[in-house]
Amino acid sequence: MKKSLLILALSLIGAPAINAQTLLNQTLMHDGNNREYALYIPASYDGSQEVPLLFNFHGGGGNIAEHLSSVDMRPIADTANFILVYPQAVPDPGNGGSTSWMHKEPTTFDDVPFVEALIDAISAEYMIDNNRVYVCGYSLGGEFTYELACSLNNRIAAAGAVARTMQGETYNNCAPQHPTGVLTILGTADFISDYNGITFGGVQYYMSADETHQYWVSANNCDANPTVSAIANTNTSDGSTVERYTWADASGCIYVEHLKVINGGHDWPGAFGNMDIDASQEIWKFVSGYNLSGLIGCATNSIENEWSFEDEVQVFPNPFKEDLHIESSFQKAQNYALYSILGKHIMNGPIQSGSTLVNLSAIPDGVYILKVGDQTFKVIKRK
């Protein structure tokens, strides 16, 4: 029901006729494919105000029906008043036709524009708060949420990933432009998505849980030392326990949270596996606190402010291939220092007023933190 028609319906027949739970099986033609998605409109939605939008992505080889049957967030949407989307992945010819969000290389397939098209299509039909669009997913769907939090950062306020760490390529090319809340729920005994990451033939395909968290901790300017608390072991028969790790910035705003399921497997806690927590509830409780400006109601050390290009220093091009140009108007000599995204010092050197050329051909492609004087920039090396 379009916004204009919805407002007309409200004026003619009143809100009670609209307040009914609705699960709609929808399609959207995108990039030559007729894409499927399930759209849930909660009973609490009446079209009188903008509401958040939450995407939930199924795992690799999965489909909407089976994911919805095991990970049903509709009761939460009814209570919290948000619109819920379960999209369907398309077959990956490079992986035996398995339905996948992240198709195997080599491929030109990219589902990020599809999700953006879905946001636009749903926003055209319903009253969506586009400052509060969230993503979550399981396994390969969780992997895709990191990609969306990176590549569609201008639309995504917060993300929740279950049973998957960050893919190496996503990690190396991520460049968030605003404070982004990230929640992970990972099992330490997950033999499909290894808690310690996956490296094969000298290539790191998946980052470890620690590397994943430290990336987002650094990206959100949080303290590297988390607060750790134990969660009550309310179900002693599931063979696992849970610890909560939280990282906050200098203002005390929490931007990264990890629910570490000790001895947990490739599970969605609360639905299967660990029963001490409910992953669906934890995800909504976390992501709903954020908008595109950061943690709602919390004074934050904004990434936009930290990484803005002030008049005194300009760094370009970004991304760069080999050479990085630093333009400055400093009246006295200054130094630059380059760090990995995890804070490891890589190199440093002097800069002068005017233009300084820094050759970085020897370092691997990836994301780095460049400090020039008292200013900080995020730079990306890419072929």
C-alpha cells in the first residue's frame, strides 16, 4: 500500500482496518533477475510515522521459508514496530548453483545494489526511517552483513552477524563513513565458520573473531580493551556458555559487541544451539539503538569528525595504488605515521609544507590509518 493510498485509507476507514500482521511474498526485477523477498508488516504499523527497517539474510544454500521457520523475528517486529525483510539469494553458478549472497570468485556478481534497490522500493511503499536501516544474517548471510555495513555504509546504521567472521576481501576494502554499530554472535567450536579464521595457501579467506572485532573497534574509535561480563548459564544442557564483550568510545558509547558462545557451534542461539541467549532479541536490542549518526542519544567521537579532511591537510587519491600525496600548509616540519587497521606501526617519515609524495608500493593492499600531525585519516590501498 503506497503512502498516499495509506493516508487516504486512514482518513476513510480508520487505523483499525490497517492494523493486521501481513507477510507479503514480493518480487523485484533487478539486474535481469526477478528477485524474491518476504516483507512483514507488523500489526503496530499504521502509516502515521516512519519506522525502522531490518533485513535478515539466510545462510548459504538456504531460502526464505526455512530461514523464517527457524529464525522468526516477526513477534519482535510486532512489539517494537519495525518492518522486517527476508530476501532470497540467487544461485551461484560457481558453487554448484547454491543460493549465495557472496558468489565465488571469479565473478562480477554483486548483491549490494540489490539490497539498496530493495531499500528504495520499500521506502517508496511504506513510511521507512531511512536513518534506521539495519541488517543481520546467519552464516553466509552474516558474512554479507559485514559487506553491506562496509559497501552500503551510507544506508546502513548497524549490523548483526551470527555464525560468521569477516571475509578477508571485505576486511581489506572496508571504509565506513559514519559510526556503525556491529554485533557478532560466534561459537568458539564452530567447525564451519572457524572462530580463529581461515587461511589456505597463504591467503586469509576469513578473519579471526579477534581481527573482526578489532577492525570495527578501530573504525569506531573505541577503546581497544573491552568490558567483559558473563551471561547466566540458564540452560545447562546445551553444552555451552556465553560471555558478553563490549567496546566503547571515549564518550562511553558502545559501538561493538560480541556474544562469545563458548563451545557453541554453527548456531543461531535461542533457535538452535545455545539457549542461554536469544540471538534474535539480542540483535534487535543492539541495532535498534543506532541511526546513521551513531548511537542515538549518546555524544560520540564521530568518525566523520575524526576523519574529515580539514583545510590544513589533504590526502589523495583515496583509494590509492602506489603513491599517496599529502598536501599541507603547516608552518613548521611535521611527521606522518602509517598504521594497520589493528594499530600496528608500519612506517613514518617527515612531511613539508606543500606537497609530499609517499611511495607505498611495498605494503599489501588494505585499509590503513594515516596520522599527519594531530589529524587522522583512513586510507585504502587498492590495485
